[in-house]
Amino acid sequence: MRIDEFDFPLPEDRIALRPAFPRDSARLLVVPGGAAAMPAFGHRRIGDLPGLMRPGDVVVFNDSRVIRAALSGRRAPRMPDGSSVTLRINLIERLAPDRFRAFARPGKRLRIGDELELGPGFTAEVTGKSEDGEIDLRFNQEAEALDAAIEVYGTSPLPPYIAARRPADSSDIEGYQTIFARDAGSVAAPTAGLHFTAGLMAELAARGVILAPLTLHVGAGTFVPVKAADTDDHVMHSENYAIPVQSVAHILAAKAEGRRVIAIGTTSLRTLEAAAAAPDGLRAGPGATRLFILPGYQFRMVDVLMTNFHLPRSTLFMLVCALGGTSRLRAAYAEAVARGYRFYSYGDAMWIDRVPG
């Protein structure tokens, strides 16, 4: 498939720079399923979710915690000219206890062997460099000590479309973290989960909804732009996940009994679909996925997806088109633009029923 089939116009003023407050006051565009070619869209608020759910629905959410993956520093002076370079670094994937893959700007000024100064006593050496702008870093600390240094010297890794228009600040430490966040490891937030509050979770529980956490550490596989002209030429990065035993039990019971499985965010959906594709089906435990979901994909586990609005030409927009149908998702996005919905990580959300087939 050609990537330009998944392009759409978006006015810049639709990109949200701050989250809605309170979180569950964000808007929710409902895209119903069914056989109709173009059903009527619904317009709700996140706080209306209990009314959209049924007793026995299993709601799957990602409990990964975002690390402060945005670092600033400088390249140590080189001899003989003694020049240094100020850098912005975004960690994207952990490779070892003391190593990360990262994006660096300006990356073209870096060479293998350069030392980067990131804070007092906190340094990293460039050990690898690729043509697409990624670098490999080996830090002078490892494991828990490295985690602690990143928390001290790093900031919230806001997406480029926000970071280009304002710097991260103290409000993002909480705003760019879900209330589910437990296991640190993501370098971007599972943003659909940002809309939930403790009060909303209590309402869902009272409704008889079953909560099923899992963990996918968000990395480059979720957010790296597609640079190829054709989907066949795009390579997904690997992302690690883990699914608890109890969550698997809830999900399999729901599927067996005809109850719905509702994924909160594309990371939850990709985890379930990747795990279910294994020869022995959905099982608890760790795994890794490079799953690239395109129209024509046959979903095994997920009946409904709640997700934010995604970038044009992105793998995530392709995923929602696969679930809800390309023509109706393009129409839904046009409807959202016309009605002033807020887009992307801090924006509003959609409820998408899987189309038959």
C-alpha cells in the first residue's frame, strides 16, 4: 500500500499543546461498527465512558511508566580546535543495563567515540551511528544508577509537534503520565490512558467492567515516522511487553463467552494481537513485537479501541483504519477537524468499534 493513501489535512491549531483538565473532560468521538457503510458519529466526553460499556466488558490498559527520556548536554570538545556542540537527545530503546539507542539533534555533528556530557559526573560515549539519525550510547552508569541519573537530568519526552512549540515543564511530569503507570520503561506515553481519573475508574468498576492491565514499553515502533513510500518498505522497531496471568484469564473468558475486549490505546491493542498470533495463542508472560497492522488485518482479540487522534501517514492511523475501515476513519477524522476536536498526544479521543470482517 502506498503511504499517501493515509494522508489527510490537519490545521496546525488543532494540535493540543496541553491536556484537558480534568482529564476526563476531553471529548470522545464515537465511531460505531455495524454493516452500514457510513454510520452516524457520536459526540461524547471521556466521562461518558461508563455509559458506553457493558457489565462484563474487559478493559485492557497499558501500565508502562514513561521515563524522563529527553536529555540535554554537549559533546566534549575535540582536539585540535576544542569545539563543542550543544545537543538534544531522546532515548528510544534500552539495549543493555548501560546502553540506549537514541535520537540526537544535531546528530550529524557526532562521531563514534565522542563523549557527551549530560550532567555533573553523568556522561555517555557514542558507540554507534546509523544513517537514519539514530545513535547508540554507552553511559558511565548502569542499571538502577543509570535510571536514577535519567530521572535527575532528564525531562518529559514530549513529542516533536509539542516540543517544537513549547518546552517541557513541571506540569508535564504528571500530565504526560497515566494514573496506571507502574513499570518504568516507556519513552513516550501510552496517550489514550492519559484521559482516565480515579473517579472514572471507580465508575467503571461499579458498572461491572473488568480491568486487565498489561505492559508494553513504548519505543520507536509506536511513534517513528514512516519515511518509505510504500508500507512494504517500512520496518517496525521491536517493543517489549508482558501480560499478567490474571489479565489473560479475563480476556480469554470474555472471548469464550462473547463479551467485548476493549483496548485502551494502540499499544494495548498491538500487544494483545501480537501475543494472540503465537502458535499457542494468547499466553501470559513476556514477549516482543514488531507487529505492523494494516487494512486487511484479521483481528483476533480486540472488539473496541479507545485511542487518541494520530498523525497523517503514521502506522497508528493505518492501524485504526484497519480496525474501523479506511473510508469511515477518514470521514471521522474530517468530522473531528470540522468540529474542533484536539489532536495528538494531549488531545481528545475516539471510540472505534471493529467493523465486521
